[in-house]
Amino acid sequence: MEDKITKEKLERYFKVSETAFKLVKKKVIKGKEKEAKEVIEMAGNYISDAKHFEKKGDFVNAFAALNYAHGWIDSGVRLEIFDVDDSRFFTVR
């Protein structure tokens, strides 16, 4: 069992979350712009926090912030705020 947040693991999670973030920003469902703005802002803030923690060498909090960011993104997908269907990055219906 892997019980450490390694630099490699953190890099993988950054790649997944940042890719998902870029995808949803381009796929806002018409009429859901207000909700999308809030989700995008919150996810962006958590990604920014993750980068801050990574720079400090705090991989645990960086990993946690990335998980919060991705949770915001994924909830926006589930609530049909974004029109995406790539199961590699999102929990899709």
C-alpha cells in the first residue's frame, strides 16, 4: 500500500486536475454561466493553493487541495453545468 504522497504522484494528479479544469472551461452549458463561473473560480483557487503548497514542499496539503479542486470540477459535470463526457477525467452519467 502506498502511504506517501510522492512528487511523481502529485505530478500525476496535477496533470489530471489541470486537464479537467481546461476542458470544463471550454464546455459551459448555455444558461449555466453563473454556476460555471463559481465552480471554475473555486477549482482555480484550489489548484493555485496546491501549487503554493507544492512549492513549500508540503505534498500532503497540495494533494488535498487538488482533490478539492477536482471535486468542484466533477460536481459541476454531475450537475450538468459543463458538457463533457470523458470518463478519464470526470464521473459521467
